[in-house]
Amino acid sequence: MAFIIQPCFPEDAPGLATTMMGARLTDPHWRCLWENPSTESIIPGAIKRIPWTLMTSTETKRHQKVIDVETGQVVGYARWSLPPAMAKKGDVWLEAQVAEMTPADRAVYEKQYQENTQNGQHIGLKGGEMMSYRSRPLEEADARIMLGGPFLTLDYLTTDPSFWRRGIGRMLVQSGLHIADQHGIKTYVMSETAGLKLYLSLGFQLVDTVSVDYSQYGGTEPVVMYFLVREPSQAESGLFVRSNSSSYFLLFLALQLLTFLNFLNFLNFLNFLNFLNFLNFLNFLNFLNFLNFLNFLNFLNFFQFFDLSSHQYLQLHHLIVAGPHKRIQLCQERMGKTSRMESLIEHIQCKIDAMDVLCQKTMNRRLRQIMEDMGYQMNVNNINTKTATAGTKYGNEESMNSALDDDWVLVAKDEDSF
């Protein structure tokens, strides 16, 4: 069995009256208000009054009914009141607003209403002091709570007794709560004991309870009414709700989030700068290697075309070999010694050492050839001891000159050979 919510029309009066009066007569406190509490005497008058009730105060009142899809029977009804500020917008919950009637229809429905009321009171209700005695404490509590508004107020909720506990009342209440959440407004209802559990399950909070003992007027037990208020759900009302404290807190969270995102962007920018610096460093190292290679080629060309002395050779060798080491030391001092930088520099140092060895071997062979061409021969006695001190890396130029002087011996030749 399926149920759907629909708007109300004056033609729904018979179904609405049957559902409303049938449910109300199950309450002994409500039955006590009527002289003849029977459906036969109450429902016909309600049918005549309902069309005019639907047509009045259409700016602020919203009406919905639930029908059984299979039979079309009205099985539930709810009436809501919008706060004045919301009603003035003119576009709130229009699907629950009763359409305007023609002047002729209004005249007919107004006449029917007047014929079934007396001084604004339903015909058949007990008058006198009991009504005012019971209603006065409720009206006072209602006035106190309304000061905390504005509220979307649930004025009336009923379900056909034959369809109780099928979720019809929940459907109608949730329909209004959805509107309240959309507009960020609180919801207010005055409930009897039978509806208390439903409202609490939907997020209402009990704010007041009024119990009236009217045994002096024939009541068998006190009538108890519960006053409940529900705050709007933030999930539907948006990021900022009506509560000022909540709004400021959410605004603070939003600002913190933006600050955190900006910080992440700043970190990314720093990482990008570090990456650029690293690339520049790699380019610089490549440039150093290229310069070393050019220096090596220039040295070979220079040494090949010019006859150099051992002292001049050592000066050139110191320029070629010691230069890269000084550049590496300068990079270390400027860029700092990090674990990654040290490993990179160590790798480059190994490359330079290898180049140094290769360069030294090449120059030694060339030097030996030149020295022999000039009339010198290697001193075999000193070759083993002096080679270690000369090496590929010399402490200073004087020690290298001394080593070379001891390692080579001039052989007497004809002057023409020089």
C-alpha cells in the first residue's frame, strides 16, 4: 500500500473531515468538549466549515493531505503557519498553498461556514468556563515560546485511526521540516501525548510541559500538552545557520581552511624553487665538467706546440687539477652540506679524480718524451721513492720541482742536438 502527499482543495472537505474528526474522537479530553461526541453529529458540520478554513489566510497557511494511492482516500492532514517575514516573500512552499477561489465560490463557502458556527465557535461545542480554564495555561505557554521565534509552526496534524503506525504522520511532518531546513528556521509544535514520540524522533526538543486538572468540569484526568522546538538542520540550511555563534564558528573554520590551503601552496612554491635551484646546480656542475674538458684540450694543444720547462708544466698542472677542487669547495660553502648534496659532490669529486688521473698519465707520457728529446734520462735509482711523493696530487710546487730534478739526469750530447 502506497501513500503520497498532495495539496488540499475545498473538494477534499468530506475526506478531510472524516479523517480529522475520526482521530480527534479517540481522545477522551477532546470528546469532553462536545455535547454529543459522535461522528454522525460532528462530521457534517466539519464538512461545511473546512472549505472556508482552507481559503482564509492563504498568505501564511499551508495545507497538505496524504492519500492512499489505490483508493484515493484521505488518510492524513497537516496545517502549517509561516512566520510573517517568510510569508511576505510570496514564493515559499507554494505547492502547499491553497489556490485562490472565484468570488462566487468564496461567497458559497463563507455562507456555509457561518451557518455552522456561532460567535466563531463550532456548533455543538461546550461553552462556558471550562474552555477558557483549559486553554488559558496553554495560551500563556505558547506566548512565552513564540518570543523565541520566528518559527514554522505545525498547527494541526492528524491521521485516520485505520492507518496509524504506517508512517503517514511522519511523512507530513518531514515535509514541513524540509522547508524549515531550507530557510534555516526553527520549527515549533504543541503536541499531545500520542504524538510526543514522533516529534522527539524527528529532532524536536521538549521546552515546556503544561498539565491542567479540570476535574471540577468533569475531567477524569489532567490534560497534558508538550511544547517542542526543533533547530534547523545545517545539512540543508547551508553553511551558515541563524545562530550567530554557529555562524561565527563556521566562518572561523572556513578561514582556517583557506589559511591551510594557502600554506600548502606556499610549500609547493618552495619545493618548486628548491627544484629550480637543484637544476641550476646540476647545470653548473655540467658547465664545470665542460670547462675542465676544454682546459684539458687546451692544455694538450698548448703543451704540444710549445717546449715547456718542468716549472711551467707544474704551474699549468696546478691550474688544471686544483681549479675544479676549489670550485667544488666553493659550492659546498655557498650551498651548505646536506646529505644529498654531499653524495652528489662526492660523485663529482670521483669523476674529477678520474679525469685527473687520466690527464696526469697523458701528461707524464708527453713530458717524458719531451724530456728525453731535450737530452734528459730518468734516474732509475730515485724513480720508486720519488714517484710517490710527486704522485698525481702534489703538496706544493717546490716539492714537485725537487722530485723532477732528482728523477731526470742530463745526458751529454752534441750541442747541435739542443
